[in-house]
Amino acid sequence: MHIRHSDAPDLRASRRVTIRMAARIVPALILALTAAPLPVSAAATRPEEANARVATDVPTGFQSKTADLNGIQIHYVIGGSGPPILLIHGWPETWYEWRKVMPLLAKQFTVVAADMRGFGDSTPAPTGYDKKTLATDMHALMRSLRFPKAIIVGHDWGGPVAYAYAAQYRDSVDKLVMIEGSPFGPWMPTLEPYWFFGFLRVPGYAEQVVAGKEREFLTYFYSNQQFHVVPGSFTPGSIDLYVKSFSRPGRMQPSYGLYRTIEQDVADNAEFAKTPLAMPVLAIGAQSGAGQFALDAAHRVASHVTPVLMRQTGHFIPEERPDLLAQLLTDFVAGKPLAPIWAP
């Protein structure tokens, strides 16, 4: 349904409803902390903990590096050879979500998997979590690596960031891929499609509820069967790594920033979409994820969209279907025809 800004739901009323729903939906163990105040500027009082590196296994043939860009350090992992391809992670993940895909792509591409500001081993900032600014960071990274043009791929929130990259720097994008991630705009029927959108968007609320219970909160997303089809996609080890990353002081705040800047994203994307993207766009949706919702949004912003719906697949496609995803990306870049529906 195409809506105008004036047709959007009353967000204040929506947030009041969200707070009432959270009392039933969020695990009781987390909600028990609602009354406990969050220390002000936790990240600032313990910067050495907030900025401590999280040990990860970098795939063979890749290197972990950082670049000083836009006043912050952006962490990235790079390897392979050939045309450059940038992989932008979603939430609640880091560059590490691409670890299974990267070696497969490295056979034909120079692969760059980056942590967005505040995530993984990139340093946090007090602002800049709207998708336009996050895309500016990614573009600055690729320029610093002397890649004037690249294939841009984003999953989940990385999809809207990838779109903002392509919309701002059209001559710098060869092809665009959005995986289970849709740019938010006035075409959206709601700005809170899932319960946790509203929960995370309420100013100051999530800070009090989640603090100290990051593992319980995040594991819901890694283990909830509604988001997954392939068993074991998230191992105990990978869950531990993600939890450690987000549990550092102040490191959940960038997550809230992703959701609390949605109104700005809508305004930015409304302007971007006035000139549809001309480069080839691949939109991938998962049957047990955003699915058709993600595919439809791509058609709102681009003229040449190749849609692929993956059946028997959950939202976290890079974790669940790395082999197939790598093949889809490779075939798309090569200009090969893709089946609109993949069935196992």
C-alpha cells in the first residue's frame, strides 16, 4: 500500500502501545531490570572496555584492518582478488555474518566486509546512525581503498545502507544487492513492522530494560525459530561472539540509533527515490523473513530489479545459505538469468 506522510500512524500512540506490549513480549528476566537506571555515559566512563577488540576468526586469506574516516575508526576485513565487492552487515550482527560467504566470493572478487560505525570493532559515535550517514562512512572506506566503483551488498539494515550508498554515489556503484532489507520511505505501510521496532525506538526505554541482559535479549533473535529454517546456523560460538560485541559498555546504543533514525531515513529516501536507480539491482527475500515485503520495496526505488524469493530459508540468509548466496551474487554480477523463486 502506498501511503503519504499524512497517512502514517500516530507514532506516539504506537509507542504507548509498544510499551504495553513489551511487558508481555520481552522475557520477564529482562523486564525485571526496567526499574534499574542505566548509568549515564557508560561508554564514556569506560572507553577501554567499550573499544576493546572482540577476537574473531578471520577467514584464511583475509586481513583485519582499520581506517580513520569521518572522525572515527572503521574496521574492515579484506581479501581475494578481482572486482571489489563491499558487504554491509545487518542487525544484531557485525562483519562476521559474512564469514561463510567471503571465501567463496574471494575466488572472483576483492571482498571487503566492514563494521558500520559503533558495531563490531568500529568505534562508536554519538550520532550518525541514519542510513545516509552510515552509507557515507562506507563510501569513504571504499575511496580510501582506492576502489572508485564497486558492487555494494547489504543484508537486513545493511540493505537500506547499501541503497543510500547507491542513491548518493551512483557513479560509484556497479551493481546493488539488497538482502532481506528494504529502504524505508513514504511507501511503507508502517514504520514498525515487528514488535521490537517500537520497543527499540522508545527513547530511553530499551537502555533500562536491556542493560546487563544483552545475552537474553539478543539470543531471542539468534535462536527464535520464526527467523530461521536451517538448524544450527548460529552456533554457540557465534552467538557468544555477537553477545560479547554488543555487551561492551555503550555498544547497544548504536543499535537503538538504527531504529530511532527511521523518520530521517523516510525523508532521505523520499528524496532519493525521486530519481530511481539506473544500475542493476538484485533484491533477495526469504520466505521465513521479510520475503515479498523486501522485494516490493526495491521496485519503489530502482528501475531494473531482479527479484529472488528463497523458499525454505530464514531471515539470516548469509548464515543459513552461504553457498547459494555466493552463487546468486556471482551469477548476478556475471549477468546470468536468475530464477525468481528458489525452491530446495
